[in-house]
Amino acid sequence: MTNTIDRSDLLDWAHHEHEHLTKLFDDLRATFNKIAVGELEGAQREEALDQAVDDLEGALEDMLEHFNEEEEVYFLAIEARFPEFAEQIENLTSTHEKLCERTRRLQRLLATREQDLSEMSGELIALINALTLSLERHNEEEQQVFVMALKRLPEDERIALLDAKKSLG
Ligand SMILES: [Fe+2]
Ligand SMILES: [Fe+2]
């Protein structure tokens, strides 16, 4: 994914990753809304639901990997170099936890879908909508911190950060 981006440009990396995650959750939101309003029926609905469950798992994995890279590499580096960002970094980290918890709640809710999806569709839609919105808000807040902090880092330090991120695997 980062191959098409200048290796020193962490802002582009973050922006690209945020767009990727936003799209994953937007697509899931669209699918769940379609299912909830009864737009899909029978086998088509079951298929869409199974696919959405798989996609949600993939989205959570990508999100966890992204958050981990931010916390282990960028947040640590920003805090070490610019302590004035400590409070914002702390808020961003706690939002990571909330977003993961909401995603897991959604997974748990879907695990009961065999019983009756219509019963829980209100809660399901509220949850996916809230999740997508909080992710978008989080990305915007984080991007602001990155813009302010990373731009102040010299290029060699930005390259070192990107290498550190890659070495996380
Ligand atoms: Fe983040
Ligand atoms: Fe992020």
C-alpha cells in the first residue's frame, strides 16, 4: 500500500490508511442499512449478512493493525519529541479502545443474528452509524495532530519512523 507513496511522507501514509478504513466502514454501514430496511430478502439477505460478518472481521483486523502502528511508532515519537501533544495523544489512544470495543459489540450482536435480525436492527444500525461517525471524527482529529507534529520532524527522522513502522511487520 505504501509503495506508491514517497517513503518519507507519513502524512500521505496516514491519509491513505484513513481513507481505506473509512471506506471499509462506510461500505459496511451501507450493507447493514440495506439489510435492516428489508431491501434484501431470503438467500440474498443471508449471503449479504455472511459477507458483512466477514468484512467486519477484516475491517477490525485492519483497524487494529493501523492503531498498533500509530501507538507503537508515531504516537511514541510525537510524544517524545513534542510533549505538548501528550494530552491529545492520550485522547486518541483512548478513542482507539472505544472504536475497537464498539466493533466487538457489533460482532457480538451479529453473532445472535440467527434468532431474529429484525428484532435487533435498530440497535445494529445505531451502532454501525455511531461507529462510522466516531471513526471519521477520530481520523480528522488525528490527522490534525499528525499535520502539526510530523511536518515539524526533519526528513531523516520521518524516514526512520516509517522504517520503524515497517519493521512491526
Ligand atoms: Fe488512530
Ligand atoms: Fe489513524
